[in-house]
Amino acid sequence: MNRLRKTPLLLLAAAVFFTGCGRSVPVITDPSAPMTPVGSYDTEEIKIYTDEGIIEEPLAEYSSDDGLCVIKVMPSYYDITLDYESGTRAEVGTAYGSLVRQELPDFISTMEPYLYENIRSAYGGTYSAEAVEGRIDILFSSMRPEYQEEISAFAEAISGGVHGITEDSSLSYEEAVLMQMIPDALRPTSCSALTLWGDRTETGDMITLRNLEWNLGSSNQMGMINAVTHMKNGDRSMTAISVLGLLDIISAVNDDGVFAAILDVGSIEGEAYVCEGRKCYTMELRYALEEYSAAREVGEFMVGESGDFTWCHNLTITDGTDAFCAEDCTDQVAESGIGHSVLRDADTPIFAGLSWDSTDSLCIVNSFTSEGNQDGFTGRDSNVIRFAKYNEWVLETDQFSVADVKDMITQETVDQYAVQNVHSNGSAQLIIIDYATGSVQVAFSGPDGVEDKPDFIEVCHIR
């Protein structure tokens, strides 16, 4: 991918230099001289990417006594297999929680403070244990019984029977349950996704990119517990890509090749949080991936359920043939008349004034985009800028290989003050699905944070 993307920084540099020194300095300028670039927002780091992902070998392996949970410690992530074919949901949950508590005790000291950072953020800095427990109880009771059994057993095992919402360097039953509903009860940050196919790819086959921008934690805690969880369950099997201990779906691909991932869309001003009578969309997405074998089926199911979810959100959903964005709108927003649920594809009209200039492609950021829907672009530079960048980047390359997609998404310098990046210092995971080969690759941000040019690790294959 060849591009020259130099942004003039001369005026900014001059402003900083001449106003920051504290004394008057004569400046000689030639107004007829042309402006020349003195810097770039693009990274200077060079890495030669290929279409293939790196294969990691395990450093250690642990198994529960009954074999229902196996955890391989890889250099970049935990590779977990949960065997639902050989045990009940509750038995698998117990095996998973017990194995983590026994063999990976540092997980508790990593997750518990991270969880409370999210709690304080969700409640505006202060919270009561009663309010948090009330939210947990309401959302847990909305889950399907099989998931309740699994999560309850996991929480009981990993907590060792400790209860309560208390920041005390242990992980209680209630906190372990709350882990499973962070997007539903507390909320994530921002994300983006891009799918290319047909004339936009070298093979003609679909390539899906998902940039998970998540709260990494004050000490990059999430970078310490990246996980790929293989849920082995016959024709309901899938692989979830998130972090250790999670049983809901942040990003996942099922054995039929349907990939789905969540993207927040923010709130309208003054929108109240409603959980009474609502469902966890991350658990309903898990059900949809277990139940359905095509992207359209998953999308239509989620759109149909969307009024009962806690927050409006987008879902990127692809299967190698079709690509959709499920714009899932909650009842309170729909009833206000400013939003609605729709399964958007590349042919769906988008907001007037918003440009997408490439065929055979679908871009998603943290706003509904279909014409007439709730507007998360006006007044929100982050969505406008990222959507425009993707639009520009796709136009710059005639046909993309997987290597080109890697180069595209990692072209920016990550750590830039007050610059709105696509690949940012909150990018926890970059996921690529190559439908031509079935390769699923992930660039994990580790304990040291986000790298400009990360390695892409092959974590599984789809049929």
C-alpha cells in the first residue's frame, strides 16, 4: 500500500515554540515561500506484513480434573476450550471458575480493580453497593436459564463463596457475575469495523476488520488477560475473542463462519439508563450465534430483540457472503421518535452529507448511519473523523489483500495528543477474518499498551 500522507505541522510547531519561551523572539518569514510538511500523523515504524498470521506455541497448559476446561497460556493470550459436549452448562462453569482460581490466581487481582474502575465511571464516580447489586440482579434474571446456570456456577467457583460488592482485592460472586455484563450494565468505549468484498479484495472473497477500542484499565489490565475461548458445543460451537473469564460475547465467530461484534453508539443527551425488564444484548448475541448459521439470520434476530436491550448499539455481522450492521435501537429511544432499529447493508441510504464512496464495502463507527436514524455524527468529531478516514483509506487501494488491511489499520502513530485516530491508544484488539482461507487473526494489545505495528496472531480457522 503506497501513500504519501503528510500533514503540515509548521504553524502548530511555530505557535508552541514562539509562545512557550516567555520572551519576544524576532521572526523572519517569507510570505511567498510555499508551505512544506514537517511531520506526519503516520507512524515511522516499518513492519512487513503478510497475509498469514503468526502461530504461537503454548508456554503452559492447565486442565480441570474432568477435562471440561483446558487453558493454554500463549505468549500473547490465553487459549481456552470449554467442552459443553461432555458436561452441563453448570459443570463447565464450575470447571472454568475453579481452574482460573487455582492455576491463574493473578487474574483476581487484575480483574477486581478494573471492574471497580468501570463501576465508578458508570455511576459518575460514586456508587452504592445496593445500586450495583440491584442492576446485577435485574439483568441476571433476564438471561436465558442455561446461561444463568453457567454463569452462577462460574461465579461460585471463582469467588470461593465470597459475596458482596466490596473493593477488597478479592473477587466475589456478585462481581464475577457483573463481569459478564460490562457492556450491558456499565458500558464499553468506542470501536469501528470495516468489511470488504468483491471488487475491493484481491481474491474477491470477504475480509472483515474489527477494531475493539475498550477501556484497557489504568494499568492496562485488559492487556494482561487477552483470551480466545473455544466453546465446543456441536453445531452450536463458536470461538469468542475477549478476555479471560468472560462468557458473554464481545467479538465471536461461530462454526458456520458468522462473525459478530459489538459497537457502542453512545446516548442522546439526557437519556436515562433503563434495565428493568431489559435483556443483556451480549448474551442474546451469544444465543444468536449458537442458533443461526447465516449473518442475515443473526442480524434479523438481534434487530427483532433490540427494543428490550439496555443500550443502543451497532453490531458488525458477516459470514463471507453478506455483511450487515445491525443498528439496534432501544424502546425508549424509538418511542421518542429519534431512532429505530434496522439491518443496514451496503445499499442502505445513509445520512445526507455523510460520504461513503466505495462499492463492495461497509464501514461502522459509534453511531447509527442509516438515513433518518438517531444521529451520532453531528457534534461528535470522533465519529465524523474516523468514518472519513476509512472512506479515504479504502479509496486509496484498488484491491485489498489481508496484508493491505493490516497496513491500513496500523498506519497511524497511536499515541498522539488530541488527535482522533482510528487505531488509537484504546485499541485493545484488532481482529481480521479472511474468508478466502478461513484464517482468524488478532493483534492483541498487551501489558505495555497499544503498539503502532503489532503482530497479528492466528487464533483459529473457520470452515
